[in-house]
Amino acid sequence: MTRKQPGSTITGTQGGDVSDIRHVPKTPARIVDFAPGSTWRVGDSYVTIQRQHSAHDIVVRYVATGQIATVTLGALVPVSPDSEARGAVGDCKPITEHSAAVWSRAMDEEAQIRALLTAGDLSPAARLKTAERLGISDRQLRRKLKRYESLHTAAALLPQPVGPAHGASQLHPDLEDLIRDQIEQALKFSPDAGVDDLLPVIVAEAKTRCLRPPGRSTVSRRLQKARLNTDLLPAAIGGELSYRRKAVRGAHGAEGPLHIVEMDHTVVDVHIVEPRNNTPIGRPVLTLMIDRATRVILGLLLSLEAPSRLSVGLCMHHGVMPKQSWLQSLGIPDACWPGFGLVHRLYTDNGQDFHALSLQRACQIYGIHIGFRPPGDPAAGGIIERAIGTFMTKARLLPGTSYSKLLGQTPRNAHRSGRFTLAELELYLARQVSQYHKTTHQGLGMAPLTAWERGWLVNGTMGAPRLPDSGDKFLLNFLPGELRTVTREGIDLFSLRYQSADLGPLVAPGRKRMVRFDPRNLARVFVEADDRHVVVGLAGTPVPAFSLWEWREVRAQQVTTGRTRDPERLAAEVLANRALIATKAKQAGPLRNARRQARQEAWQPAPTSTGNEPRERVIPKLDGPIVCRVED
């Protein structure tokens, strides 16, 4: 394909296909014909028309060499008229912007001038009669004739721009050079330099050179124009401005539901409180999953922890599995949350949590491909960012919001007005998502619920998403893990000893096995055998569920006091540490203590609950992508 030059006219396109044209010249409309003597261009050479040879060929003479040749009509490219005939290119006014009176007069003038040219009589007497009918002078008529003979359209007779051409300068060239040099020098050191900083220097230098000093508006206009040139600015600022002016990449299409799913984290714009004494504990982290084709929210996770592999896995588990039992636990079983099923491609940013090897391997065994946004192009994740912005707008309606649209900043002492707990915020967002699914989406032209239902209807047959055969095994594969050797004493992980009679067949010196753990509950781990995952608890006295961060705090205290590890004292130390945190929180102490207590309660089950306790001592190991399909 031949690259078209900017400003060139394209002829001979098949069926009006101009998709390869990068630039279209802004010039008045023009009609050309193959009249003998007219000048055209063939490639890079200019030719003049000699005569018509056939319906498809024409005889031309090359201007440079005088050679006579026969070329096809499609090879001829019109030569642009001179600037006087076509008018100022940058001042061409859209034809729809002319008034009805101006347009009507142009049509009348075209009819009179076309009749004059058709008659072939351009004598002064004939021109005078035409000028009198048009109410103009002979000089004006001759100008209109010149433009019309070049364009052959009514555009030549529309009002022409008057005054200097756009961008023309009336200043002395030396003064222009002085202003330009001073502006470039100032912007090089400070892009925020203003006209008041430049004007005194320019005026003084102009007087030294015996030049007429420029006015303030003159310097201001040239400064504004110079700031558009990012090459004149420091590299960091110029690069950022170049990025902001860079065209956004086209939207990535999705073939259907679950074909491409986006995930991202954000800090919620509202402060929450600890449920027992309403102590502010800061802002939680929201992890969200959205289906690109239908805009259905698949998964949602609220956590008091920083984004990690665990939060990604928990949100993935929430998005893949059906939501009915979760909605019932929230007390809204009739909420609209249709999305679930294994995704084909997960699209994320370049955070370390998404690059974790355990996450990539877990996704691969379930046929989930991970794609990353191009570095330095956050607009590529516009769908998930827009969805997060939508729900952050809803969150800002709550007491304790960390952003005021009216103020344009964070309100003073915003955390003091917080009233919602983590569980209440989760319920609130779940209801907002339910309402969102039933509301018409501007980009889709329909509600996400409708788009989801239509997306599964193929050739009159309703399909259904795929599911893993076990939600527990699915989540287990997304948990972090460490390689450990199983010995007669059990397994050592984080300086904790885990023992079970079920580990006997797995004792093999020199062979390391994958040990997966849930950072929310280190009371048990999952040892990967050949055909199953063995649930192994801590050795010694039974210990209540405790998190990884709690254990690290206990270990730090042991190192400080010089005590050695004593598994028998672990339960007492964990419970004593929790009692200390609860006491500090009741005393309305620092934010950190109350937040730690809330983290513990959010991650750990109540004493009467068995939600995080293993229901089996042995979980079958997932050897391959075991997937089941939900039937209607």
C-alpha cells in the first residue's frame, strides 16, 4: 500500500474506500476536469493534458522532460490551486455555518458566472453587464471569475477571509526572535513561568536593541502557544503532557460473557468503624471484578488488608461461584446478582499481586488466561476504573466519606463522622450492585442483567457458564503456599510445627511438598499429596484460629523478651494479645488498635461458628481442570 502524503488528494478509490487516508486537506470544495492544457501530477512528476486517447487512457506531456506518454485516468492526481485562488486554508468556514442569505447569493452568483463562462464571451462589455446584474464592480467580478475557474464550485463565491492570514505576525522579525528566545529559556527552567515574569525582561532587551517593546497580550499569546510544544518543557513535565494528549487506544472488544473480565483494587472513599464501640478504623480496600461484554459485576471483596494474592484469590472465588448463599447471609436473598462462572481471560494492571506465580498457575489449570495492561497506559483499564468510580460515588453518600465533591478535597476530620461497620458497608455495596444490574447502562444501551441474559442466548438456545466442581478446591489453589519436607515430626512453617497421623504415608526425606496456608487462619495448613490435600493442624494443645499477622506479632514479642518457642504457650499468648487489643480499643485508643481488632473479627469466625474450620480431614487434590456446566 502506498502511503498518502498529508494534504494530498486521493482519487480512484474503489467504492469510496478512504480508510487508509490519514489526513484530508482543509480546502474549499473543488471540481476538476481533464481539459487540454490543465496540469496534473503522475507520481512525483507534473504533466499537462494533451488529448483524450480512450475512455480509460489519456495522452500527457511531462513538464520536466517534454516526453509524451499515455497514462490511465486513475494515475492522475489533481494539482492544488495557488493560495490566492483557494483562499486561506485554515480559515475555511463549514458550509453549514453560512447564513441562508449568504448561501442564496453565492448560488445566484454561480449561475451568472457559469452562464458567462459557458457563452465564452469574457469581453469587458459582457463582464460589465454581469457585474451590474450582480451589483458588484468589474474588479470584484474578475476576482470571482479567477477563483471559480480554479474550483468550479459555489465555494469559490462564498465570503473570503479578510485581513492577515491565520498565524501571521506583524512584529519585526528580530523582536519575534527575542520573544521566542526568552520564552524558551524561561520554560526550560520553569514551565510555570508567567507573562509577568517575562514581560519586563523582554521590554528591557527590546529597548537595548532599539526595537519597539511588545504589549502584554502579545507576549501572553506567544507564551500560550509555546507551552503547547512539549519539547520546550522539562522532560518529566513534557512527557506527562504528551501522554495526556495521546490518543486513547480503542476499546478491546469481548466476544461474550466471561470472555474478558477485569479486576482491580481501590481504597474505598469512606471511613468505617469498629462494631463494638464505634471507634474509627480507617478505610477498607475494595477488590472488584467486572465482565467486559455485559458490565455485570462478578465479584466483590472488602478487606482491611492491603491488596495481595489472597485478596485476588478470594475475589476470584466470589466471582466464579454463584452468589445465592452469600446474598442470603447478607439478608438480601432477592438481590439481583446474576454473574458467576469461570472466566476465559482475566485483565489486570501490573501489580505484584497479579504477577504472583501461585496465581498464574492456579488460573492456568482452570483455563483462565491473565492479560496485563500496557505499561504507562492506565486508560486501557477504563471499564473497571469507571465501575469503581461508579460505586465510589455511591460510597461518598455515606457518613464518613473521605472526599467532598463540593469542597473538591478531603473534609476535615472526616473519620470522626464514620458510622458504618465493614459488614454494613458490604451490605450497602451489595444493594448498590443489585440496583446497578437493573439500571440501563449508557455504554450498552440496556441493563447489565439484560445484556447477561442475551449474551447466553445463542441461536435460540440458552447456554450457561462453566463452574469448578468444588468451590473449596478452587479457593485452595489460589491460596499461597510454601515447599516443605514432611518428616516424622511433621511440617515446620513460619516456625510453627504441624502434625497429623495422616502425614505418615507422605514422609519422604529429600522430597518437598507444597503446603498451602490461609493467612487468615494458621491453625491448619493443607499439605499436597499425590491425589489429595491433607488438612493438618498445629501440634500440641488445640489453638483457636489466628492470623499470620497475629503470629508475627507474638513472635516479635518472644524475640524481644528472649523467650524460646513454646507451642504449649501459643494459645495463651494469642488470647492474651487479643485481650490487650480489645482493652486498648475500649479505651478509645489509637486508630491502629481498633483497626487490628476489626481485622481479627472480619477474618476469624465466631467461637460457635465453624465457617473456617475444615469439614474434612482430606480434600481431594485437583489434578486437572475439573469443570462442570450448570444446566437450566
